[in-house]
Amino acid sequence: MESRTKRRLTPAELDDLTRRAVGAGVRTAEELTDGYANAVWRLRLDDDRDVVLKLAPHPDLELLSFERHILRMEAESIGLAAGVGVPVAELVRAGFDDPVLGGDYLVFETLTGVPWNQVEPDSPAELRRELGRLLATLSTVTQPPGAEPVFGAPHAGLSGHTWRAAFLTMLDALLSDTVRFPTPLPVPAEEMREVAERAAWALEEVEQPRLVHFDVWLGNVFLSPGARAPIQAIIDHERAFWGDPLAELLMPTLYQGLDEADPLVAGYREVAPLDLGPAARVRLLLYKMYLYTIFLVENGPRQYPEEDYAPMRDNAIARLGETVAALR
């Protein structure tokens, strides 16, 4: 997707960055355009390595509140996920506050697979089961023993010592972003705050912060067709936060809803318990409200092409309205 936040580098700037980052220049470069915020290139280096470079928006560009230092959270999340056996793209180099270009970047090894949304796998049910197992495995990542729990997105300054406090802080910041970047909402932001406050009792069930990727849609799941373990990697950890692992199930079930019969749920329960009772259903609605608001407000800093963004915007407005009504 074309976006104003994606940085444009000349061939010379790309070459200089990779020489400083990994000690080799660029032989060929191809921009990968599937993402929405960060600029990404697939590079063949002059030492014959193939890597992917992700470059954050320029630090002077005004972004959404939760987007501060998101590549730093991504780098942390990748290491934690790999540590429990969740497949990820190997991180070659993380650079923060680059002295020449400014901002942050990540360099990854190139994946050989393809995004799930670009292929039709032979056994989608078993694949969803495997994805459920991996999401449950990711939910086992907790903070160091003995440390005071911190929920939310500490990298962005949006956190709290309870999940209720952290989530309401994250939501309030997002709704404030809708004022900084005038955003079409189906109901006023203040009403959304009030609805969330009344439903926030359900958040009190979450007592321990766990790592949540929060963007596991099929385009962020790479497959290795024909391999024994077909899920090669889960990518794009930049929206990760510390919170309720139930929120992880939102993106892979976003438009069809979370169904007990979904193999994803069965796979999840092979690794970790999953309660889908009344309080959990309320929490899912809160997370949907948060996510649909992201879909709407992110156009502010990014300025997507109208013809590309309009269907997504209109769908998000309708679904956000339905979600707020359900929470009422």
C-alpha cells in the first residue's frame, strides 16, 4: 500500500546504510509494497547475502501514539518469540537512532516461503490448528520473574500495572489521535470511552502480562509449501504489546468471528487453556473496538490513496459501529 510514512531512499543511501549495518553494499534492491507503514526492501548484497531491510518512518514525522519506537518492540518481540520456539524471520541487525538517516531499522534474513494469503494450502484446517498451537506458545512468554508487572506498550509510554489500566490508557491515546488526525467515527470518541469504561470490568480477569503480537493475519504468516512444518515464520511483530493473550485470536478470526469449531481454537487448546466465556467475549469486543479504530485513524499520518483505502475505511466504520452497539 502506498503511504506517506514510507521513506524513500536513493540507491546510494541504501548502499551506505547496509554497509554501515551489515558490512556489505547493495547489488540489487526491490521494494516490497505489501506493508502499510514502514518502508521495506528485499536486497541482494555484494557478498551474495539476501536480506530484508525494514526502515521506520522519519523521526520528525508525526505518528500515532502507539507507533513510537515500534521497531524496538518488534526486535524485542522477535527474540522472545524465537526463545519459546515460535518461528520468526531471523534478525541480522537492529539499528536505533541511525546517525545518518535518523530513526530505526531492522535487517532480517530473507524468507524462502510465501505469505499464506497468497496461496491455497492443501490442508487449511490442519494449518489453522498449527497456527493455533503457535499462538498459544507465544502466549507463554511472560516478563522476568520477580519484576513488577507492566502491561501495555512501554516502548510508547502507554502502560499500567494492571491490564485494565493499560488497555484504557492505550485506547484513550488512540481516541486522542482521532482528534490530532481528524477521523471518521460512527460514534463520538467520548461515547466510545464511556462504553469502554463500563465494560472494563472484564479486563480485570487478566492478571499477568503476556506477549501479544496483535497482527497475525494471514499475510503475516509465511508458509513453506510441501515442508513437514509448513509455517515457516510469523512476521511483523511491530504492534506487539504486553497484555491479554485472548487479543491474539482477534486478527486471524476478525471477520468470521471466534468459533469453538475453528481448528485454530482446537490447536490453541493443545498448548494452553482458552476460556471463551461471557467476560472473554466482552474483552474481544473491546479489542475489536480498539483495532477498528486503528484501521480508521492510521490513515491520518499515512494518507493512503483514496481508491485503495475507501473499502477498508467503509468496512471499518460499519464494524466499529456494530461493535460499540454490542458493548452497549
